[in-house]
Amino acid sequence: MNNLNYGIIGNGQMAKHFAHYLSLLNIPYQTWGRGQPTQSLNILAKQCEPILILIDDDAIVPFIEQHGFLTEKLLVHFSGNLYTASAYGAHPLLSFSEQLYPLNTYQKIPFIYEKGAPPFAKLLPGLTNPHFTISPQLKSFYHALCVLSGNFTVILWQKFFSELEKTLQIPKEQAYPYLEQIMQNLITDPKKALTGPLVRHDQKTIASHLQSLENNPFQDIYRAFLTCLQLTDKNL
């Protein structure tokens, strides 16, 4: 641990969060970001390991290829979808906002990394986070599930908040207890968290909902969820 010195490449949101996490743990690190001279990147590469490539997914491999001296080091990226022989992937299963988090939040983050990679203690030394391996062939499927559950639900809630205020003249804050209870129901018992006309198979109410969404792109989303629910019911 005494010789541990992370290198962080990138100056975006993920890089800032991880640098903050290391600071909270008193683990030393050096950073390099866009706009800095290549010479300082050379210095970082000589002094640091592991080196985290925390930049846009499609820029990771070209960046490594452009700076061949990095390949002499243990390289790690945080992409949930990318699999490359150029660097090992360790995806933090959390959503990262502009606001930095307290230490206990960072310490709870599960890291999902590839089978066949070095042990977690070597990939991200000094961290005690939960960690799990998956087959590289399942990375895209895993990441698609992350986006479905985390990002697509945000779109639904953004729509709800917007329509509450614009169309119904109800402050969006009035929906917070509803959102909090849905989240708690999911945590308590995911299989029984679904409520309302979908569970009751109330076709009359569902038809009314679809009619009210006529000429609204969210009507297609409603129909798609009905189809997914039917397929899920058959597989339970």
C-alpha cells in the first residue's frame, strides 16, 4: 500500500468521482486530462500503477493505441459495455451525478469485471468494494440491463414530473412519496412490487390509458411494457 499510486486519465465526471473516492481513502493518485502535454502523461505512466482510463468509451482504445508506452502498465477502464485486450474493464454499478458522494456511498459500489482478469485487489488495489465477475460475452447484455433499469426509468419519471406541472398544475414534489414507496417496494420484494391495473389485468382501464395517450410517443412505450409483462408472466 505504501507504494500505491493510482494514475487517472480523464477529467470528466467519472474521473472526478473516483479521484474524490481515493482522496477520502487517503490513497495517492495523479491525474492527466485533455489539454495537458504528453510529457506529463509520460511522467504519470512512469510513476503510477494501475492507470485508469476514464474517458469516453469509444475513445479508450484509440487513446491507448496513440500512447503505446501505456501498454507497459496495468490499464483499467470503467466502461460497462467495452471489452478490449488493451485494458481490463471494471464497471462501477452506480449512477454518478455532478455532486460528489460521501465515503460510505463509494464503498458500497459493486464493481463488475471480466472473468480472466487479474484479481480485484490488483485491478483496484486498496478498495474493499463488493466485486463480481461476468463473462466478457455478457458485458453488452449486462450494460443494456443497466441502461434499461437506470436510464429509461429516468425518462419515464421526467415525463411524469413534466406533465404534472405543465398539464395538471401539480408540483412535481407531490410525486416524491410515490417514487420513494415504489423504490422501497422494489427493495423489499421485487416480485410483488408491481401494482395497479397491470397486476389486476384490468383491460378496461388499460384501454382507457392507451386512448388517453393517443398521438403521444409514450403510447408505444406503454404498449411495449404490456408486451414485456406478458412475456415475463409466461416465464415466471
